[in-house]
Amino acid sequence: MRECESKINDLFQEFDSLTVPTAAFITFESDDSQSFTDLVQEDPNAGENMRLLGQPFIFKDCSEPTDIIWENRHFTESDYLWRQLYAFIIIAIMIFGSFVVIYVISAWSQDLASVFPAVDCGGIKGAYGDDL
């Protein structure tokens, strides 16, 4: 444990060199400011003369903010798969439940119809005559 702790402490002596930022998202308020980045990209000497933390400037266009749903960036493919599986299970349960409800109602209505079955009036008339 002491050996690992000394290695960790040695790393913290070089903490500033370990925590150097490597990228930044920059939002420009006007197209004129963004055209400055185009000049730096086109002129190879301009990037060498301008440095930040010892590194030359390199500008890359990122996608538009509307192309990315930022709130959903932390979900993985397996998270989406599990969500779809849960949704499928819930839908299957609901469909099965509606099947059961429809079956119970149709069986109940069939029982109600059998209480008063259809009567063949012609057969009664033939058996008892016209005096009824």
C-alpha cells in the first residue's frame, strides 16, 4: 500500500503536466470571428506562431448543436436495447390484457344470449295448433 501511495504522490508532483487541456469547444458570435479560424487553418505558419500551452492552434468544425441530442449522450447501445425490450414487454402485456378482457366480455355476452335461446315458433305452432 505504501509503495502504491508513493507512486500516486509522485504523479501529483507532475499534476500540472498531466492535466493539460487538449480540446475546447468555441462558440463564435459572428461569422467574422469564425473566418479567423479559416485563415489559421489555411496558413501553416500562422498556427506555428500562435501557441497555447506550447501547442499550435488546430481548428476543426464540429457538428451543429441541433444534430446531437446532448441530453441522451450518456446512454449506450445496450441501454437503448433494454429500453426497447421493456417497452416490448409492456406492450405485449397490454395486448394480452386486452385479449383477456375481450374474451371475458364476449363469453359473458354469449352466456346472456343462451339464457333466452332462439325459439322456433313454427315448431310450437305445429305441435299445439293455431289456438295459442
